Amino acid sequence: MGNLKYSFIAIDGIIGTGKTQLTKLLSQKFNALPIYEEYANNPFLEQFYANPQQYALSAQLYFLINRYQQLATVVQKDLFYPYTIADYTFAKNTIFASITLNERELTLFYKIKDLIEPDIPIPDLVIFLQADIQIILERIKRRGIPFERSITEQYLKLLSEAYNQYFFHYSASPIMIINVDNLVFTEDSLDFLWLTEELYKPIFGINYLNPVKD
């Protein structure tokens, strides 16, 4: 079908929507360089979920700097990979900060973010994944990651609302908004085939996409 029109694709959505799995599949399909968020390396993450008020700023600043270090390299073209696909957007920093930091902490956060953000390339395409909160809770339970056990339904709802508010008004690049409640993304699944075919098409503005199923 030809080449992709998007050299840098960023996939985002709340925890449990399948960002990393989709990034892996698309990277393999299109011989793209994958960029995975190194959330497990954040030394403040477990403490944040246990005590959000005390560790929110430390956790968010660590993520901000780490994501900057990863995404700033996208501007350097890799000779072996024609495309780059990340399992997060830099906007994720702002979304999480908006619901976890107090006013004074936000002031410090934005001073640092505004200083480094100009170095971050804007994605040629954003894929925003949505899912029902109850489905997310079930996925978190199945994953069995210890520090995720303290994630509450209330927190997920707040996070989902913040994501929707941001991406429903996103205009920096074309965006595909996909509800993944009933989708299965595996190498040979019809849902994944549908998505890859959509990526060959020209995309403009905000697009709500879902495959038509019999």
C-alpha cells in the first residue's frame, strides 16, 4: 500500500488501554523505532500511588525529565528506522500534573516544562486510546503489578476526564481517537489489520474511528 505519511506517531491514553502493546505491533509492522516509557524506573512511582500528596511533584518531575531525554532524540534521524512510534506523548506530563499537583507545585512544574518543551518534536499523528474504567480496572487486576493495586476507580475517572478534555481539543497534529473496549490488537487480528489500513489514509484534524463489525 506504499509508505506511511507519518514519520513520528505517538500513542496515548490512560493506564491499561494497550499503548505499549500497540506500539510494539506497529513498530514491527512498519519497521519503526519504538520508544517505550520507562515508568518502572521512576523511583517515586510506588510512593506516589501510596501517598500522592507527598510524592506527586517528585514523580512528575522525574517523568518530565525522562520523557524529555527520550523524545528529544526523535529529531535525530535513525538510518535503520524510517519511522518512530512512542507509547506516550509529551502532553502526558501536563495531563498528569493538572490532576496531581497543587498550585505552587504546578508553577514550578510549568517553569521547567516551558523551558524544555521547545526541543520536543510534535508528532505527525497522535493515536488516543479510550476504554471503559471498569475494563481498565480488570486489566490492572490481571497484570498484578504490586504498586498498581492502590490505583482507585476515582483516580482513573479523574485521569480519563483530564485526557478527554485535553485530546478532544487537541490541534497540534492530526489525531485518531479510538475506543478499544471491544478491540483486540494482535499481529494477525482483524482489528490490527483495520488500524494499519487506516494509517495509510490521509488524516486531518480530530477523527473518531472504530472498525465496522458484523
